[in-house]
Amino acid sequence: MYMRAFINIFIAIATILSVASCDSFRSLTGAKKTAQGSPYEVLVVCDGREWESALGEELRQVLGTPVEMLNQVEPMFDVVRITARDFKHLLPSYRNILKVFCSPDVKETTILAQYNVVATPQIVLTFQGPSIAAMVEYLHKNGTSLLQVLEIAERNRSIEYAKKQGAKALEKMVREEFDIAMTIPNGYTFRAESDDFLWLSNEYPVASQGFFIYSHPFKGKSSTSTEALVKARNNFARRIPGPSDGSYMTTVTRIPNVEDDGYSDLLPQRKVVRINGREWIELRGFWDVDGDFMGGPFVSYTTLDERSGELLTLDCYVYSPKYGKRNFLRPLEHLVYSVNFPKNNN
């Protein structure tokens, strides 16, 4: 039952199941236009009875799941809620839409997907079930899958935009230095380069998005331990200067312990992910500046380049002291999905 429900979420269908008692579920017709809404914002179409029930509470909890390893609590998705009646007339072209329909006439609890219905890029999810209890139970089992589908939609938009608006000169620089193909959105500028190291960033008045790529020898399994990867990161991160003389970026590995005025260890979170058929080690943690007061979240991806026998790392960081970090960090995370390793010609 769980696998069947999981697959249902991912299936893009030509038409959402007909629901005779709810006209707004059949209102998505007409010419395509540019989708409305901000990144990581979901328009939830849900009437008051369901929204004020345990179902609405569960939806808010799932969509509001905190993003991992940020300096402050930020939800996976921001929620804008509207009734079915208002949606029909006002907002059918939102980028992320989740329609909620509860009726005893519905035989099975499912979430089904459509893409680019009246706007582009757009995802429209229909979440329907025979009872509030059945829909709450479904979310308990499949909430993570729902978040994954919405995240993939945002990621695909980000990648597609980068392909259309790519920084070709920087992409060429990456290709020449590391022999990898990678899509880089416009807005990034070259910051520094040295042996096996390249640093690029996108500077805003209120924030900074940056990433650096580096490679170093693979010396067996011990080279990929969390401690070894942090040590390698620090060796290269120190090449990124801070605002004051002699200051440089480093990885946070200890945090103050308020209970005894001492310190506690804090290694980055680690997991292995498979992206485009290649295995990467993902680290999520925090960086700060040795010798100054700056810091923020980072996420890095490390893989073995079999052609050279070296480990290659894409390390992404955000500095945004006054505003949220999620919408700055997520596009950086998407960069790894564009990385390809061309085969040698010889």
C-alpha cells in the first residue's frame, strides 16, 4: 500500500480524476502563462472545515517541516491558503498548488500530479480521500514523499533557468580546471583560483551565495570519513578571506554549551546520495570566519572522479545575516544536479 501511494504522487496524468461536487477541480483550462508565486511557496486550496480539522493541522506540520541545518528555523515550504471558491476566480496560475478534497464519494486516498496546466512552470497536486482520518493517516505515511515531489519541481525550475541563462564563461572555466560539465546561472562572478581550487559567488546587497570546487587525492576509504572531509574542506576554505586582515573561512566543529560554559562537538550531518547515477557524500553544517564575526550554513557534495583518482567537492555556502537562508541555499544545492563527467577520448 505504501509503495502504491508513493508512486501515485509521482505520476503526471493528463487529467485529474473528475470530482463532480467541486467545480474548482475542473477550472484549470485556458492558455499557458508565467506561473505566479515565490520559490518554495505552496498555494493550498482547502475549505474551512478541512483546514481547521486535524487534516489542516497535519498539512501545516508536513509543509512546515524545518529545513535541515540552518541557523534559524525555516519551513520547507511557505503556505498560502485559499478556499476552492476563491481559487477558481483568482489564482489558478500559481507555481505550486495543492488541492485538498475530502468526500465519501472518493474511493481511495491519493495525491495525483499535473504539470504546466494553465501556467509554466507549474505543478498541481490533488490530494483527495474519503475521510479526514484517512487523509491524515496518508500524510503520516507519505508526507516525506509529498515534500520530495514539491522539491523536485522547484529544483527542475532552477536547473532549467540555469540552462537558459547560463554563465558560459564560468562554465568554461570549470570545464578547463576540473574537466567537468556544469551549468552555472547568471549572476555569479569569478572570485579566486589556485591549484585544484575555484571560487565563485553571487553577491546581493543583503546576502551572498557562493560555492567553491576543489579536488584532492583519494587515499582509500579513510579519505572519505567525515573528519577527513572536514579537514580537506578547511584546507581549501582558508583560501576564502574574511573581511579583516588574516581572517578566513573555516568549518564549525564546536559550539558553546550553555549548561557548563564549555563546548560540545558538532560535526556536519552526513549522508550518501545518488544523483544522476553517481554517488556523492553530502555534508551539511555551518561555517564561520576565523578572526572575524561571520557565518552561515553550508552544504557540500563529494564524489570520486575515477578518471583522475581524486575526490572532487562542490561546496556551497550562504551568508545572510538579516534574512532567511533557505531560498539562497536551495539553488546552490541544485548545482550538483547539473554536474557531468565527460568520458576521456583516449
